[in-house]
Amino acid sequence: MHQLDYLTIFVFTLIILSAGLSFGKQGGDMKSFFAAGGAVPWSISGLSLFMSFFSAGTFVVWGSIAYEWGWVAITIQMAMCISGFLIGKYLAPKWKETRSITVAAYLTNRFGKNIQQYYTFIFLVLSLGYTGAFLYPVAKILNVVTGFDIYYAILLLGGMIMVYTAVGGLWAVIVTDVLQFVILTAAVLIVLPLSLEKVGGINQFIAEAPDTFFNIFNGEYTFWFILAFVGYNTIFIGGNWAYVQRYTSVKDTKSAKKVGYLFGVLYLISPLIWMLPPMIYRVLDPSLVGLETEGAYLRMCMSVLPVGMLGLMLGGMIFATASSVNTSLNLAAAVLTNDVYQPLNPKASPQTLMKVARVATLLFGLGTIGVAFMVPLAGGIVEVVLSIGAVTGGALYAPAIWGLFSKRQTGNSILVVTSVSLVINVFLNSCPQPYCPFHSDEAVK
């Protein structure tokens, strides 16, 4: 990279940090710190939801699929727009109607303290792993591109995210998410036309692409996989404790609906912009194999972006992934403060609770940095964390969603559903091939 690219990343970092810290006075009480005072405009909350779900993995994982299989990567990404519309229609307004700041508070009010503690314990343990797994690839990108030591990168990025989240609360999280969206969108919009120009135009690209490259379903990514993907993401985005904050932090149910709808619209448009460059790179350089395909999008960027723009793109990718970290930090602090500390000290003053909230953010941030440090030492921890996510996602979030629509559900009933689902999911994900013929079927998993 050129010196101008490094300067761009440095300036980008200063802008994000300054924006996050500027909201220190906005998070002066519990509702402001964890729900942004319930006054976030639906457009900003929707963009924040989009960026919280978005990460460098979008370009790495799905970019790899786009390079290998073509249009099906766009199909997979666009499937999430269906989830967004379903959430906007049915789930987001239901969460807003609960008048709870966190899902944990809803579980307490709806099913009792014991049930809430069960889910809170599982959530906090898993969140620590998820958040550390999000932080590691961000540092890895910085390490690969700049040569900066990965452990120092983890400390630097983790510390910066931890500080502005502890100071500004949910306002800092949401505003930095939106700022990252604007900058990253500007960068990716430039990549697509430059990529088409590099390949000789759209007609030349279509003519030289592999025969099945534009099939909407391809390989193991079948219609049934897409259908299962829609179902999973509807539950995951509609019930994930961190994402639910985006529906509860707006002023009313109508605004909550619009948050989901905006997420859906963005995932209807953005996959084309994201996935076409690695597809085009397949035509320019069809020699990538194995893990090399994960770098298809970055290779395309490096071949077409002018000096300075590559730094902007990389900065956008780094902080887009970081948005998943700051979202988890704020949510974990909310759970620790509202649902663990406050019941133990019900007479705590608002000032004391705010101190606890900020300390909880810092402590969880330190834990996240520790997990990220262990990733290169433990080797397969990232895959383990992702597998845990696949196993636990529906089992943890679906029962709470079920409770939103059915007054007949009790704490015991959702506990049984979660426990049975976890056992089934673990079996489907880990049973040996001879005893589980569909083990390798991605749609069934």
C-alpha cells in the first residue's frame, strides 16, 4: 500500500473515535446509555442494524462463494432482505410493545427471574466468544495489509472500541455505525464500475464467465438452503439480543417496523454491489484455489482502486466489522447492569448504575480482547465459535420470539423447547457421517 493509504486509515480511525467520544454527554442515564433515550430516528437505527449485521466476512466468506459459484452468492445475500421485511412486519413492533430495554428484561417480566438468569448466563458466555471472534479478523485484516503485529492490532482496535462504547453508550454505537456506512458505501460504489471497466464491460464479463455462473442456485446452495437461510436469519436478526435494541430504541411501533423494512431494502440492493467485483475477478484471474478465493474481493480492489481509495476501503471494512463488536459490548453491559447488578442492589442510585454500566463495558471489552488473543493460539476457535452460533442461534432466540405471540407459553415450556432444540442441533452438527447421512447437507444443518 502507498503512504496515502496508511494516512487515510489513520484519519478514518480518528474520525470514528472522535464521533464515538462526542456522545459522552448523551449517555447520562440508563435509558440513554442502553436505548439512546428511545429517541433514535428509524432511519439511523435501521442503518445501524444493517452495519451491525455486516462485517468483513461479507467480502471474505460470501466473496469467496461469489468467486467460486457466481450469482448464487447474490441470491444468498438477497435472501436476507426477505428476513428484514418479515421482521419489520411481525417482530420489530412486537419487541417495541414490550417496553423493555433488553431481551433479558422482557424475559424477567414475561417468564420470571429464574428463566431470565438461565438465558442470560448462556448469552453472556456465548457473546464473549462471538465478540472475540469478531475482533480477531478485524485485527487480522490490519495485520495482513499493513504488517502491523496482530496482538498490538487487537489491543489497539479493542481498546478504542471499548473506550468510545463505554463513554457514549448506544448513541456512540449507532452514530459510528452510520458514519461507517456512509464511508464504506462511497468506497464500494467506486469498485464496481472500475471492475467492469477492467474486464472490458458487462457483455465481455458475461461472455467469459463459466457456464453456470449466473444460476440463482448452484452447487450445495440449493433452493432448500436458501429457504432455511431465510428462516434462520429471520429468527436470528429478529431475536438476537443485540439487534433487538435497534427495535426498542425508536419512538414507537411504526418506527420499529421501518427499521426492519430499511434493513430489507438495503439487502435487496447491496448484494449486487458487493458480490459482482469478486465474480468479475474470476474472469480476470481464474487461478485462485482453496483459501486463496477468500481474498478475491481484496485482490479486485487492489487491482483497480487508485492510491488512497484502497486505504478508505480497508478502513471501511475494518470498522464495519468493528461495529459488530461495539454492538455486543453495549448489549452485554446492559445485561450485566440491568439484569445482574441492579437486582442485587435495587437501591443503587442512577449515578451508581451509570458507573457500573461503563465498568461493565470495559470489563467485557477486556474479556473480548482476551478471547481474540487466544484465537491464533487455539487454531480452530473461530470455527468452533461459528459452529456454536449455528447450533444455538435458533434454540436461544426462537422461544423468546414465540413468547411474543403466544400468551400460553410459560417459562417451563420455552426452557424445554430450548433444551431439546440444543440437543437436536448438536446432534445434527456433530454426528458422524455413517450415522447421519445428511450431515454434509448445508440446508438441513
